[in-house]
Amino acid sequence: MGRFYATTPIYYVNDAPHIGHAYSTVNADAVCRWHRLAGDEVFFLTGTDEHGLKVARAAEEHGLSPQEQADRTSARFVEAWELLDIAYDDFIRTTEQRHHRAVQALLQKIHDNGDIELGTYEGPYCVSCEAYYAEGDLVDGRCPIHLRPVEIFKEDNWFFKLSRYQQALLDWYEANPDAVTPESKRNEAIGLIRQGLDDISITRSSLTWGVPVPWAAGQVFYVWYDALVNYVTAIGYPDDEERFEAWWPAVHHVIGKDILRFHCVYWPAMLLAAGIDPARHVHVHGYLLVGGEKMSKSSTKLTAIAPADLVADFGVDAFRYHCLRNIAFGPDGEFSYEGMVARYNADLANNLGNLLSRVSTVVDKKCGGTGPAPSPDSPLATVAADVVAETAAGWERVAPSDALEATWRLIRETNAYLEAHEPWKAEPGPAVDAVLGDALEALRIVALLATPAMPSATAEIWRRIGLPGAPGDNVLPAAAAWGGYPGGVPVEKGSPLFPRK
């Protein structure tokens, strides 16, 4: 048992949350739930990024002040995460005073160490990315991420001397080979560093909506070098050194690949410049694609899909399951409504839901509604032990799809076991009791292992098979050892847990 500190990106408040945001957040939430189930002390952070030109312009378009824009849209993220059963421990907003103190303290330290100097920047800038680009990075003169026209900015700003940290970053990645996963993203980060690093502008003089620069009146920090600091703000920097030192070594950033450069090049260099070790783990996922197109917040695009729309059709836990199982963490993943229906029917209605319905119905008919105990030497016991180990390994390496595939192996094997023995055709007695007890034990273990993905549905399975409390009250791996179903408890027949679509 140990500590596990997970962070999502903090999301811009220029527009409403979409399923791309939900994908990152559900993945981080599920991994945190796994670590809680494994007995770790967990701290889970999410929040909103509320400064910068993009937010200021969105506020102006809506006839609001930047703070009003931030307040309204941040509240929409809170509502979305409540809908999706996101169990975060802290929701940070970059307009909070605790965050202003942390940003100013960290960047003042870098400045005092001689790694921030005054200079002039002129070049392409993408407002959507809140990022400067070199001419060679553009695609037909457009931002390579959003494919929108860039603007040319020229300002006298303060620059972080990133170029001084090229070798230090390469040394860090060599000493910490698992700092970025998957390996392809680690290699991408190292490739960016080896190409050579230019110093980067970290302040703005043409904007007032931001954290003021303590050593330069009239300037605010460029939004990225404000936003990145949220990860240390939330664990006590700079006010609570003991808390910061306890949690920072346990950090796991969950990010999308479009912000890899900021998290795997700029952020570790800033931390090194401030005398802090870089983040130990950064987990990078690909784009969520709809019809081959990256998810967008623009309401004019068909890819602007709100999580609430899908929850209304499928339910919260089915939405969470699809995000985790159907779209592997790491590569780009294609989302479609038709694919969601197919996965729902195959895995949830036909496999898990059918297993629960079948077992509870036969227990009602053959055992008077009282669940029998499992057999110690059941052939499913070996399968379950393998599944528990494989599921744990998947969650530990932040591969929810692999973890759930392993868990569903036990569901498939249990359905096959029932088909082979056909207890619904047999006379009541010890043989039928043994088969049904084994199936109930398999359901108990599945409910434990699937809790990070579907906390409400697994709690309902737990209740229907007569167990007290909820699966999340237990600690793995001990709780998943074969033989934990007590027998002699009432099993409830109920309506289908996942009605077919």
C-alpha cells in the first residue's frame, strides 16, 4: 500500500465539456478507484483553466466579464463530473488565490535562479492552443492541432531559458525510463528535446486576464505557465512543504497527446529550474475521433457531443464502461454511437447482465431464492485467480481496456460453465447448489474487479446477490480470493441490469 496522486488536465472555460474531456476524466477516475480498492491512499485532482486570451475572447463574445465566463463554465464541468460519478478529491480553479500564490512563488524562484530573462517575441500564435509555434510547425500556415489560422504576435515578454535544460531533461528521461507511458510517447518527448530547445515566452504584456508577474508590473503569466502549476498548488505548494513532499513523488498526470510538449518538455524543465524533481509519471492518451476527426468543443461541429446526451441513452455506468473498454488508452480511438450500442449489447446486456439474470432466476427456482456457497475446488477458482492478477496488472499500468477485458474473461467462462452444466434443467440438490454457488462467487469477484469502471452497477449486483455494503468497501487482492461468497443469503431477481438496445 502506498500513495497515488492522479491529475487530469485542467479544462479551458471558453466552452462546455464534451466527451473528449470525459474520456480523460473517466480514465483518471477509474484508475484512482482501483488504487483505493487496492488499499492505497489516493488524491485525485481535476479542475478548470481560467486565464488566457481564449477565455477573455470567449467572455467578450458572450457579453460577460472573464470572471463571469469562468464561473459559469467551471460550474458546467462540476455538473458534468457529478453526472459521470467522478470521485475527485479536489477541483482546482486557476482563479483561486491559493493558485496565484503558488504560480508567483514557483516562477519567482525560477527568476531568482537566473533562468527567466527579458526579451522580445514575434511569431505565430494559436489562440485555441494558447501556444506559440515556429513557422516550420505550421500546416499550410495553420495551427497543426486545430488547423485554424494563426495570429502574429510581437511583445516584450519574459522568457524561460528552456535551452539551458536540454541535457538535464535527457538525463532525467534516461534515469527514469518509465516517466512517460506509453513508450511511443516517451520517445516522442525525447525526440522533441533532441531537436533542440528554444527559450519560451512565459508572460504577456498585451493581456490583463491572468496571474500578475511579481517582478514586472503590467505583465501576466502566459496561461500555460500558470496552468501547469496547478498540480503542485493542490498538494500544498508553497505553503505546506510537508504535504507537498508527501504527495509529489506519487504524482501521475493523465493527459492527451496534444499537450505532450507542455507536460513532457516545458513542465519538467520548469520544475528542474525551481529545484523540484519532475513528475514521476505522465500517462498520455491519443485523440478521441469521430468520423476520423478530433473531438472539438465547437458547437458548429458534429463532433461536439455532450456526455449528458449519451448518459440519457445508455446510463452513467455504460458510458463509463465504453470510455474505458472500447477505446484503449494510448493510441487514437474512434467513437461512434453504433459502436457504443454494439459494445453495450455484447458486454453489458448479453454477458454481464445475462449472467446476473440467469443466476438469480435459477437460484429463485431451484434454491428458493437463497444463494448457495461456492465449491472450494471449482474449476472457476483457477480462472478467477488468473483474472484477478491480469485485471490488477492492467489497472496498475493504466490500461483500463486490458483490465476490463481480463475481468470479462471470468464472465464469459462463468456463462460457459453454466451452459455446460445446465442447472435450470436439473433437479434441486447438491450438484445444482455447487454450480450456482460457483456462479454467485464469480459474480461477487466480477463486481469487485469492475467497480472502478461501473461503481453503481456493481453495487447493484452486490446487493442483488445478498451481500452487505458495497464492493468498494473491500480491499484487494484479499477480498477477491475464491470462496468469499458466504452462501445462505437471499438472492434477488430484478429487472434487467442492462436492457438491450
